[in-house]
Amino acid sequence: MSLTPMTRYYIRRLLAERAESLGLTVSSTESDSQAFAHQLACLGSLSATKLAEIDLIVRMHQALSRNGQTYNRYLANLEQKLFALLGLGEQSQDLTEITLPQLEETKSTAAKVLTLAEVLEHFNKVSDIAQKYLGKMIVANYWQGTRPYSSWFADFAVTHEGRVVCQSYQSARDVFLSEEQLEHLQSWLEAFIRQCQRVLPQFTKQLQKAGVRETVLA
């Protein structure tokens, strides 16, 4: 298996946040911050089993990080395991020892977190309304033209039908979004709506009439 750009983006952000404790050098410039990029490059040499383990760690970290400081101990253990797999420390615990308790504890909490499937469904409701006035081709171009410039969006695509899809997962319903990811998606949605309003000044009113929100959150 191979890790998706979304997963690699999340790992890169964790490396940047923990750079000092890991002994890595990160600066504000993109070129200099590549000082730790070789840690991501080594992912290509890992076995499928280890890549699957990394993918699970990232998913668990995403879900738990939405709950404030409640699961800080579990998050720290997950990060220690992840960094060990990247060759940045010693592995002190087996993954099952640190994830099984939190799976039970967060079962009800995780269900309240927005999934990628829910956000895509909302995007496409907005898209359906725009298509009534602009047509599929123009709507597709608007989604493409307003997509934020970020490696995190490498997994997203816009079909000729004007539908926003994510190609990395068989089931987007299992992908829980972090606060940062929701902010990225909200920025995209706002930019798309602004683009539509340039041609249709009443577009937001049409969304309201249809009961469709202008935000990804309720």
C-alpha cells in the first residue's frame, strides 16, 4: 500500500510541530523547512505492514486530537510510535496497547465529529444549486479555480458533472476531519460561493431558500 497525500500532509505537520524535541530544524521558508523532508521520503522504503500501521496511527491521532486535552497521554504515545517508525526514536509500546483503550472511550465522541463524506455531501448540495443557474461545466470550473493551493488537496478532484470527490479512500465515511482540515475546506467553500455570487448576486439567498448552509459546520 502507499500513504495518501492527506496522510503524508498530516505527518509532515506533526513533524513540524515536534521538530525541536525531535532535533529537527524547521524555518519559515519552504526550502529550509525541507530539512526534515527526508523523514517522509523514507516512507517509500517501509513494508506494507508498517505503512498500514502508520495509516492507523494517523487516523487515531486525527480523531483523538478533536477532544482537547482529554486524550493527551494517548496522543503522545501515538506520536512516539509514529516517530519510531520514521526512525526518530525508540519504540516503547505496541500499537494495540495504546489504541485499544481510546477506541472504546471515543466511540461515542468520534461519532459526533464530521467525516469527509459528510462535508463532501454538503459541498455537492451547494454544487447542485449552483448548477441550476450556471450549468455543470461552469460549476466544475469554479470548484477547480477556487481550490486552495495546498498539498492537502491533492486527493480531491472535480468531475465533469461538477461533483467534488476524494479519490484516496474507498469509504470517506471512515475519515474523521481535524479542525485544521475543516478550516481548509471551509475556505474552499467560501471561495466557491463568492465566485458564484459574482455572476449570481442572489446565490446565497438561493442557498438559504433551499436550506443549505454556507458553512461546513451546522
